[in-house]
Amino acid sequence: MAVEKFIPIKSEDEPEIDERLEAFSAPCEGKEPYVLMVLGDSMAPEFQAGDVVVIEPHNMFKDGSYVVAFYNEEYIFRKLRMVGGDRYYLEAENHAYPAHQLENLDQIKGVITQRKRPGGGRKNMRTYT
């Protein structure tokens, strides 16, 4: 079965963008949900290394939401804690890791809505709101 392949070749004289390229021009934190694999033990025991999580970039978050945030020049996965209505912290489930105070809520790039553990079908799936 033949598969159509699209390899963009453009000269510098062609300023217009091919609509087929638009899907590749936006970063993961665009409008579409994306998945990541959990690495390390900072979010154990709720999330273990090898778990796959679904992140919704424009989902509403609240105190206790699991989020992906841009902190200290990197993306990290933590639980959001709101203190006093004006202070926000990223907290690891594993207390061996320190909490980090956010400068602003724009640092939050997405909310975890699902977790899937390897194997076991739906019994190893959990949904978060």
C-alpha cells in the first residue's frame, strides 16, 4: 500500500506558508492535548516512572490540580498549591523534593487530566478533574 509523504521544499522567495506545515509550526503547548511519560520519582506514589499522562493546555486548574509548568528555565510536573489567594506553589508528591513558588500563573502550561500505567488496560487508568 502506497503512503503519501510530504516533504516541504521552499525557496527563500516564497513567503506564503503551506497550510500542511501549520500543524508543525506550533509547540506542544498549543491548543491540542498532548501526552508525556513520567520520569523519576518526584510525583510518587500517585505517579510512577513510566506512567503516561494526558495534558490539556487550556484546562482550568484549581488548588490541588496536577500541572505542567515552566519553572527555572525548564518544564516540570507538580501539584499546584494556592495559598492565601495570591501565592502559588508547585509541590512534589514525594516530600524529598522542595516546593517552588511561582511568579505568576502564566507559568502553568497545562493540566494533567489522565494517567495510564503500563499494561492492565483500563484498570490502570485514572482521570483527574
